[in-house]
Amino acid sequence: MRIGLIGTGAIARLHASVYATLGFPLRVCTDIAPDKGRGFAAEFGAEFVERIEDVCRHPDVDIVDVCTFPDVRLQPVELAAAAGKAVQVQKPMAIDLATARKMIDATSRAGVPLGVVSQHRYDDAFSFLARAIREGRLGKLIQCDAYVKWFRSAEYYARPIKGSWKVEGGGALINQAIHQVDLLRWLAGPVKEIFAVWQLGALHRIESEDVVTAVLQYANGATGVIQASTALWPGYPERVELHGTRGTAIVTGDRLTTWDVQDDAGEAPPLAGAAKSGASDPMAISLEPFERQFREFAEAVRGRTRPPISGEEGYQALEVVDAIYRSCRERAVVRL
């Protein structure tokens, strides 16, 4: 698979490293800061072009990878789809549901795959849990929670766009905890209703939330809590806790740290100790789950099939985020 990158920031650098490991050549890239983009292109052996259109229409590109800020992803997706290119976008796929739906519609009309990067589904721990839940090993789910108690420095938020509603769509929930929102939605199923409260700029000089707490009821009857923060020094590895009628599973960072299940006789759980987490460093994360997702996305492109984590999957996670924000603003229960 031949890759075209739009945006050459920190996450694009990570993506480029993953493509190099997979043997997918990075053919072309662009960035709104030409000097930065040219330096990136020289480092990774790619061609630099000044326009998004030139990436999307490049004859040696199979997949367009959109690593821009979330507020400017619709145009690249529409251009790539019109050029018949498969598209992969970083999470969150957009800052609002209407834009996300336009992205899905554009790729659907063009008949090209749209994937959303949600690499934690490919962690060994969560891959195991997905199988275990399908097999009923936890019994009926009762309580499904996610805690993302991270820390980001004042320097992290120094740029005015960071933590802004217009560019990033919000703060700790949509930017940091959306992975855990996606995982809960994937493992526990649809959410029925939500009540949430937030603190806007509790620690940082930002307009959005750096602390938020939501109480959820899932369609299957289970309840849950989502806590997200970037204000809790020094930052702690995120946790996903699943409690069922037969036992409990807890993932800390990217490792399954607890598997207490009654009379369990299935596949051995991949219990482990030290975890990799972006609790205090956004780049302190494992590349292997990215490699697994990118490889599967490439297989979907080759087979012209729907990718495992499609635009619809990205939309579902964003739908939960949107409901939490609406509940905070309205101080009311939001039903999905």
C-alpha cells in the first residue's frame, strides 16, 4: 500500500514510523507549514506538495491518511473520496456529528473505505476481552467504567488551538479519553442515557473541560462511569473496568492487570504488569497496536471491504462524547 499523508505533526510522525515498519512506502505529504512539511518529507523519503488536492489525486497513492487537526478533516476526506482513494483519519474523526456524517456519506457514495484510528482495540488485553465477552465468560455485564486521570502541562496547552471548541472540539474527553469511550461502546454496547458534569479550565487556561465525569446506562441494562481529566498531576495510567455476574476484568494502560472470574476454563488471560500509557507523555504509547490496525485497514482496501473500525464506528464513539457534552451544558439527562 502506498501512502499519502495530510499533516506532518507528532501523530503523523508516529504513523510514518508504523508505515515504514509495515513496508508501506510514504509517497507524498503536505502541511500548512511548508518548511515543516519539507523537513518531514526529507526525513521519511517522501515528496512534498503544497496542496491537499495534490496528495489526494497523486497517482502513486492508495491510502490518504489524514492527520490534521479535527476541525479540518472533512475537505481532505471529500477530496480523497472523489479521487477514489481509501481514507484513514485520526481520532476523533470530527468535532461534531454533522461533519462526521458528511465524511461517512462522501466515502460511501464513492465506494471507498473510511477508517478511524482506534488502535487500542488491537491491544492484546482488549482483543482478549472482546473474545471473552462474546463467549459469555464475564456473564451478564453489570458495571462498565473508564477512568482517564491524566496530566498535561501548561506548555502542552500553550497554543491557543489546544483545548478549544472550534479546533479540537473540546478538551480531555474528546481528545484524550475518546479511546476509552470507543472501547466501552465496543465492549459493552450502545449507551441508552447519560448524565454528566464538568469543570472548564479547572487547572489549565483553556475554554473546554479538563475534568469531566459522566454516569451512563447502557442499552443492555448495565451502568457505568467515565471520568476524564488532563489536570491530575502527575498523571496515572488509564483504566477500563468491566464487572459481570461471573467476575471482573481490569485493563490498566494497555495491560490486563485483573482477571477474577468464577470457575473460568477458557483461553488463558494475557495478564501482565507494567503498562504503556500516555498519562503524562502523549507519545509514550506502543506502536504495535497501530501496526495491527493499519495492516487490517490495508487488507480491507485490497479486498474493497468495510474496515473493522469504520467511519460508523468512529461516529458511534463521537455520539457518546456529544451526549456527554450536551448533558454538561444542559445539566440534564441525555437520551440516545
